[in-house]
Amino acid sequence: MSKIKIWIRAIRAPFFSVATIPGIIASFLAYNEGNFNWLYFIISIIIIAGTNCGINLANDYYDHISKNDEINKYSNPFSGGSRVIQEKMLHPKSILIGAIVSFIVVAIIGLYFTFTVNFNLIWFGLAGIFLGYFYNAPPFKFGYKGLGEFLVFLMDGPIATLGTYFLFTGRINLKSVLISIPPGLLVALVLLINEFPDYFADKEVNKKTLIVRLGRKKASYLYTIVIVLFYLSVIIPVTLGLLPLFLLIVLINLPIAIKSILVAIKNYKNEREIFPAQVNTILLAITSGILLSVGFILDRILIK
């Protein structure tokens, strides 16, 4: 395998399609309000993807240090890390250096726009980098203390969505706050389902994810609740007239959500059989991001 392919695997590039959802949704909210800018759109995607690159590499390194990934017997394309360290494709220090370089590059790009567009962008950048790096890294190790799912919601919901919207508009309004909730729930949902196969390894190294804290059966119910909350986070603001009616187009992917729930509840104890729920959750997140963005576009074209 070439070095490029190894690094693509290490940074888990396919996951960027999920991680960048908040930026895409925020960009099309800005478009809906007549504030779209292609440069800002591209930059926001690069910053979010770059931050997640750093997060993924840092998580791989520190999960290696804790032996979490080493003892994980149920790794798959979505769980158990990239495995490039375990398969001796890359040295652990190279992974850590890659993480640090990723964050530095993101910081440089972010600082440029902080000083040329709006200085208050710095707070979104600092929050994303700080929480991302210390997700698994000492001394905070948030992911090991049962805060991982909440922080992912925070980073990929309010921080990424509001940060992107602020880049476009220089402000935060009620619409941007409300629309920051659905993508946060979606990305947290992806993390939650991907932790099921990691249950025994996480428990062994005292990584207190929600799956470890609750147990897999209760966690499968929580998974269902988060899906319901995602749809409610769109339906309720639309019903109240706070978000465009066209956002209800997201209900098209409800069958994917139902299928995912049924698989998760039935196979929460089976590390292999829960895999379809992992695939469908990622599909749910991607299609939801696209549909919500299309909803803002349709509202702009057909109503405004």
C-alpha cells in the first residue's frame, strides 16, 4: 500500500463526509439569507475537515498509548481506529506529528480569516482545536471520562455550525442556533453506534463511553432516543415557524432511521451483526445533511 493510501486510511478521510455536514448546512443557511460566498464555503470545509483530521490522528495515537485499539477484537471500518499503528504501517510518533501538523495548519488558516474577516472567529477555532485534541489526550482525556458524545455534539453542532455561519455573516441568530442542533445530534449518533463494537476494549481500559456507562442494552435505547430527538429538532422549529417548511424534506430518510433502530435494538450484543446499523447511521447523517441543505435552497428559490 502506498504512503498516500496509508495516510488516507490513517486520517479516516471517508468520515469527512459526515464531519463536514455542519459546515455545509450552515453555508446553505447563509445562502438562504443571501450571504453565500464560495471562498468561505471552501475554507469552512477545509477547516472542519482539517480539524477532524487532527482529531482522528490524535485519537489513534492516544488509544494506542492506552492499549485500547491493541486489545480491540472487533474492529471494522467504522470502529477500533484506523489500525495503521497496530498493523505497523506507520510509527505512533508519526501519527502524533501528523495530528499536531493538522491542527497547526488549521490554526494558520483560521488565524488568517480571524484577522481579515472577524476577530471573534478565533473563539470557535480555539474551542474546536482544544476540545478535539484533548478528546483522548491527557491531561483531560474527555473521551475517557464519559464526555465524548457530548463534546462531539458540541464540536460538530454549535461550534462548527455557528462558526461557519459567523464566517459568512458576522453574526449569530436564532435560525443558526436552531439549525446547529440537528448536525450535532447526527455526528454524536454516528459516534454512539460506532462505540458498540468497542464496548469490551473500552471497558478494559476504563474508557467510560456512554455504552460502557449504560450498558449496551440501555445504550441501544439511547441511540433510538437520539434519532427521535434529531427529527424533533427539525420538526418542532419548522412547526413553530422558526425554520423553513422545506426542511421537512429530511423526513424522506426516515426509513433509514427505522431500519437502523431495529438493527441496533436487535443486535446490541453482537459486535458483527450491528455493522449494518453503523453503515445506515452514516448514511442517515449524510443524507440528512444533504436534505437539510436542499431545504434551504428550495426555500430561497421558491419562496424568497
